[in-house]
Amino acid sequence: MAVDSFMVALGTPAPDFALPSVEGETMSLEDFAGAPALLVVFMSNHCPYVRRIEDGIGAVAAEYRGRGLATVAICSNNVDTHPDDGAEHLAEQVKRAGFAFPYLVDETQEVAKAYRAACTPDFFLYDGQRRLAYRGEFDGARPSNDLPADGASLRAALDAVLAGRAAPEPQNPSMGCGIKWKPGNEPG
């Protein structure tokens, strides 16, 4: 069932985290401190919404890295019910999609709750002060259409934020598979 992102209030500070990457290295928010913009993407390996745009995510992140964007992906899904989202499968996704950014595992799901992530994919773009500047869709591509996965919506936000401007409005929510919460972890 498709779920929309929660559309967290703009200006919200980025919650801290310390999570292991699929390579086993622990990374935190502080590791990205020097970047003028930070994109945090909640995603998974199994979700058809993510699969539809994963090559585009890798391409946009690589293109904007040269302009100062830091990108980090986080998978918060329950691997007991969705084993395709385990670290070894996420590492396969990294290779398949050409991701050149860290992919972290949020086993406790506390980071997803702190960010108010709702779905995969769910995009959170922070400015240099780590205030939320954009939350919304990558673009209009969905598993049910043939639109290009070019990241048009996210690109407009990235261009604005990296130029020191506010991201354009309206910001449309991301849509995807709901995060697979462990029993009792569902956000209230």
C-alpha cells in the first residue's frame, strides 16, 4: 500500500544519528558537517517505488556531490519481515544502482522515528545549518507510469538550497512503501 511522507515542518533541525553502514563503519550526522547541504534518504531494497528511481537517485547524488551535496541513505525496515532489506541485500543495491554515498542500517528504527520518515523513498534536504529546507518527492516517476526518473522536484530544491535560496513551493509529498515497523515501534 502506498504511503505519503509526513511533510515535516520546514526549518526543523536534522536529528543526530550514529548508525552502521552496510560496510560496517559507524557514521553520524557530524560526519557530514562540512557540506553546504545534506540529503538524507530513507529507502529500502525491496520497495518498487525505490527500485523505480534508484538509478536516478544515484545519478543526482553523484552530479550534485561536485557542488557540495552530501548524501546518506538509511534503511529502517524490519528485516525479520522483509529480509531483502538486510545489510547484505542493501550492499547489492548499492552496486546495482551505482550509489557512491553511505547506506546506513537503522535496526532500532529510532532514527526513522526521529526524522518522522513514513515511506521509502522519503527525502529530507537540509541546508548548511542542518535545517530542513525540502521534504518531498524525487519527481513524478512512479511504478505505475513512464515518467522519467530525473529527479526534477529534488533538483529544483537542490539548486535553490545550494544557491542560498529557499526551496520552491509547493513541495509535493514523497510516495512509496510504508516503513516496515517492528511491532510496537509504529509512530504514534
